[in-house]
Amino acid sequence: MSMLKTLGGTLSAVAACAAVLAADTPPAAPAVRDGAHDFDFNFGVWKTHIRRLKEPLSGARDYVEMNGTVSVRKVWGGRAQLEEIEVDAPGGHWEGLTLFLYDPKAHQWSQTYVGSADATITPGMIGEFRDGRGELYGQEPLHGRTVLVRGVWSDIKPNSHHFEIAYSQDGGRNWEPSFIADLTRLQP
């Protein structure tokens, strides 16, 4: 009987150790989703209608409305995209170039924009898609200080989508949309 008690005590100790080890073991990391094709919807030629806030984070609500085209093509077998924008606005014609790059190790996209007027490269944004919505974040200088910037792709359908750039000066608690684009497919 004493051997059974010893065996029972040993088994209880083993079970207690296993419970402690299980409690100290962090849960397995969730599988990382491969987002390499998240921007595939963007390939093609699009008609765009843009509303741009004249003075972001100033309290003013004056928007400029403009129309144009956006052409997006694959680069590096789809791991990158090159987007060309041509728009006619009340202030004249402007062109822009956006480069999207996918980092397969981080499973994230980056976006960098260059405007033709001054050929200045923006600091860029980085992020990913979740549940059909893409969110990329970065920082930009605005009115002499650095603020957060967020690019969001939403309402993505085969022949249309919505894109918005917003700024935050309070660490992301509040966002002010400053560039709002609705795109409709012209060509695949």
C-alpha cells in the first residue's frame, strides 16, 4: 500500500509540475497571414474623383475637388506595384507616382509617394490588410511639426474602391480625412 501511496504522490507531483510548466509556456503565436496579394485589386486603370482638404489640421473645411485617372501595374511579379496618377484640378494639372512594396518577412506593405510638382518623396507609410481593409501608417511634417498619417483602402469591390488619407495630431485618437478618393475601374 505504501508503494501505491508513493506512486500516487509521484504522479500528483508530475501533474502539478506539468500544470506549472503549461502555465509558464506562452501560447503559440498565431499563423502569420501572407498578404502578398492584398493589393491585387488595385491593378488596372481607374477613373478617380478626389476631394483634398486645402489646409489639413487647420480647422478649415475647404476641399478642392478634382478628377483624373490612376494606372497601376505589377512590378517584380506582383511583389511591388507602380501607380501613376494624372488629375485635373482647379489649380491645374498634376501628376503623381506611388510605389507599393511588399516585405515578405514582415508580411507588410509600404507606400511611398512622389509628386511631379516638386519631386519630393514622402516619408512613406507601412501596414497591412485585415478583414478586407488596408491600413498603412507613417509620420509627415505638417505646419512645422510631425503628425501621424494613415492611408486606408476600404469598400473594395471588383470595379471600385475607396482610398483615404487622414492626419492625427493627438497620437491617433482623432483623425481628420484630408485626401478622399473614390475609384471606378476603366480597364483591367
